[in-house]
Amino acid sequence: MTESINVDVVVLGGGPGGYTAAFRAADLGLSVCIVEKRDTLGGVCVNVGCIPSKTLLHAASLVEHAKHGAQMGIAFSAPNIDIDALRSHKEETITELTKGIANLSKARKVVRVQGEGHFIGEHTLLVKGDSEQQVEFKHAIVATGSHSVKLPIAPEDSRVWDSTDALSLPFIPGKLLIIGGGIIGLEMAQVYSALGSEITIVEAQDQIIPAADKDVVQPLLKATKKTYQMLTKTKVTDMTAQPEGIVVGFEGKKAPERAVFDAVLVAVGRRPNTSGIGLENIGVDINEQGLVEVNDRMQTSVPHIFAIGDIVKGPMLAHKATHEGKVASEVISGMDATFHPVAIPSVAYTSPEVAWVGLTEKEAKLQGIEYTAGKVPWLVSGRAQSVGATNGVTKALFDKESGTLLGAGICGENAGELIHEAAAVLQFGGTAKDIAHTVHAHPTLAETFAFAAELVEGSMTDML
Ligand code: FAD
């Protein structure tokens, strides 16, 4: 028999977008039910995305830092990697976080229903799990996230991975091919390189991390070019699973015609999970890319149904999903909320990290915006010298006439933390003068952002 519950808000999907929306709605006094097919809340981000990748990247950074120690007279012997212990450590981190989210959910009396949900009416969701449950709702927030794109030429084989497979650390391949030089591909390259794999990266475009400026990515390229084989403007033409490995064919100037790999990670992008959940049956508009169309209140074409996170336009990032989730719940509770971020920061947690926010230089050029750029090599930073991070760069773009910050890109140690000064200045509409007049502590890497502003504002004339 199908059980039935009745709530103000049903949230479909328990990822960062979904659980944040559910918590906000509950805090605003609404009755809430969250439907998630996994055993745990946290979605891709906590279970198979942001958190496991950053945990493994931290482990990789220990290996990296140990290598640098020798330059300072502190040498360590080669790392002894226990992959089972590392896997357990990563699982423990995930468990801690998912337990925490479950407790926060319980404390707010959010009803949790485990199973796969789909809409069978404008106010009804059917959930199929161990038993069937029907959720009647006044409002729904859809937060079903995204999945890895599969390559049609990739064979079904345990040595052909998506990011979830790679994060499960099935084994350490001698030779690992990574198809896709975006953030996920490069982060996984960092992890497996530290674990001992020989890495080849294939990217169809002319640079890795194509979304960021080339000169901002340059220090990462320089740091990894001796360890990775980086094949840009290259395509994989075919792949076959053979006993000796995955045999891969390439098309590209510098690429070999064929090569054999012990494993292949396909990291060529993600697609929204918007089919098979009944949205089309209830009149919710979905565009050609499979994204749900929403207004700035996160409302779909059916006004009491909201959509957030990876299934709506914009970068597929956890921090975007959480902000959208809050907006959706606030609108439902009657508040006048909209999602209008001035900028959303992006970070590749590689070594060195690459981070950018607001306009990139190539975007400014494309949009015909007149700008002045301040670019600071970290060689000039006392802190970078002290911590052996001189390979970094900080770049900031300012409107030529008003001096208002348009965007910034940073590559170097802790770039992912440093970028938030630029994000805050962008949000407040600050100028080069404002940044230059902000007293920055010395010696810090953050000073490089102030130097970039001083170069543009005229209080510093040369860097090197
Ligand atoms: P998701 O987190 O995808 O959650 C959706 C949930 O909905 C899932 O748990 C799914 O099981 C559930 N679901 C789907 N359909 C149904 C259904 N019909 N019924 C019930 N449940 C359903 N972003 C960052 O900001 N920083 C990072 O460092 C970062 N690293 C990443 C690393 C990797 C390897 C990957 C893959 C992604 C990473 N991301 C990162 C992206 C980030 O994980 C996503 O942007 C974020 O998780 C999106 O949140 P969401 O709430 O939209 O959906």
C-alpha cells in the first residue's frame, strides 16, 4: 500500500542545493520533506565530489610538500602509500559530514524519505524505495544534480573510469590517461600523480582549464609539465579494452597514434539530471541542454515548482547551488529574495591552485570592455619567497574609466582562499583605489592583490 504524507515543501535531491533549501525552509517555519535516493544526504558534493576529491588532494599535497622539503635541507624518504588506509580515511571524512547533515536535518524535523522520486501530478510526488510513498506538497524544490558525460567510444570496462570510480581508488594505475583538461581532470591528475601514476592528459581545446585566462593557468602548466604529458588540441578517436590495457587512438599534432593505458578517466563534463523525474508531465520547461528554465527567484514555468543547483543555468558548483537553495525557500516563505550574484568564484584545487572570479581577460575582450590589468608575479612577494611559492601569479582587471574591479585570477598556493578578497570587492563595487588603500598585512600572499591594484592605480610603477 502507498503511504502518503502532506507538507508545505518537498525537496527532491539531498545535495548541497537540496539540503540547504530544506534547512532554510524549515528554519522559516515550513513543514519540509526531503527525498533522496542515496543512503546519505550530501549529494555528489559530499559523497563523490568536492569532499572526497579535496581529502585526496590534501593527501597528495603532503607528498608534494615533502618533496620541497629537500630544497630546505629537510629530506624525507619516498612515501609509503597504503591505498586501503587512504580510502578508509576518505570514507571517514565523508561519513563525518553526512552524519552531521543528517543530524542538522533531524534537529529541524525535516522528514527524510529514501527512494527515487518523480512527479505524478502538479502537487504530488511518488517515491519508490523499499516501499512506495506519495508526497503531497504545496511547493516543490527540484535539486536532482548532474551526472558525468559518457563517451560513446568508451568501452564498458572496470579500467575505464568516471570521477566517482577514480575517487573510489580502485587501484593505482601505472599509466593513467585523463580525457578532459578541466578542473575535475586536473584534480584527479594531481591525486594519482602523487600516488605514483604516470599521467597523460588530453584536452580538445588549446589550453587546460579553458574557462580561465591562459596566463593565469601558466604556473600550473609549468609546475606539471615535467610530470604530466599534456596533449592539448588533441582528440581521442577510439578506445578498446584489451588484456594488456585500454588501447587508445589519438588525433593531434603532438599525440602518438595509439598508446596503451592501465586506466582511463573520462572527465569531459557533466549533464543535468532532468529526465525521468516527470517534470515534462507537469509542464516544467526544460531547454535543449536539459537545463530547467528558471527566473531569478528560482521559479520554473510552473510557479510553485522551483529548481536549483546543477540542473539550472550557471556553473555547476556547490556554492552556487546552496545560494540558489536559500533563495527558493525564502521566496516560498513569502520573502522578496532573488539570485543575482555579482560573481561566483571558481577554483581548481591543484598544486598550485587556480582561482578566478568575475570577468576573465578573454571575456572582457570578447565583450569589448575597456580595462586595465594589473599583473603581479609572486617572485616579488616576501611571503611567496619564504614558503617556496614563487611560481604564482595574481592578475586583476579594472574598468579603464572608473577603476572598478571587473575580475581577478590567481594561480598559486592557497589561490582558492585568496580569491575571496576579489569576490568581496566585486560584490561591493570597489575600485583599484579602494584595494590599494586597504592596508594588507605583511608578509602575506594577499599583498599580491593589493600590488596588482597599486600598479593600476599608479601608486606603484613597476614590479620587476
Ligand atoms: P547534487 O549534489 O548532484 O545532488 C543531487 C542529489 O539528488 C543526489 O544525491 C542524487 O542522488 C539525488 N537525486 C537525483 N535524482 C533523484 C530522484 N529522482 N529521486 C531522489 N533523489 C534523486 N563543486 C564545488 O563547488 N567545489 C568543488 O570542489 C567541487 N568538486 C567536485 C569534484 C567532483 C569529482 C565532482 C563530480 C563535482 C565537484 N563539484 C564541486 C560540483 C558539485 O559537486 C556540484 O555542483 C554540486 O554537488 C551540485 O549540487 P546539487 O545540490 O545541485 O546536486
